[in-house]
Amino acid sequence: MTEQPINAALETAKAVPSVTAVLTSWERITVQDWLAASGIIFIGLQAVYLIWRWVRDARRESDRQHDRRAASRNLHDDAQDTEL
């Protein structure tokens, strides 16, 4: 794995406090307001991720059940063919 993505993430993390300070003074928004907004956004992102994961897992389970039923039918059909 290359170090470029890791370095980019580290540099971005280093810049966040500076950008936040500039935006705070520019927009006259307090740090508490930024933290509250960040917390709400974080919770929203977690909710979206969990819903996506639950839908993905439900689809995978449905596909597995479908595949099991199809395999069971194929085995049953093959057994009948060999009896003839």
C-alpha cells in the first residue's frame, strides 16, 4: 500500500483546526455550534451507514436463501433422474 493516501489524510487532519478557526471567526459561529453541527452530521452519517449495511445484509441473506432453494430443487431433480 502506498503512503500517499495516509500522508494526505494526516495533512488534512492537521489542517482541520486551522480551517475551523478561520471559519469560526469569519462566520461568527462559536466552537460549540461547530461541535454541535459536527456531532449531528456524524450521527446522521452513522445512521446512513447502518441502514445501508442492514439493507445489504438483508439482500445477501435473501440471495442465500434463494440459492439454497435452487440447489435443493436441483438435487431433488437429479435424484429423480437417476431413479429412472
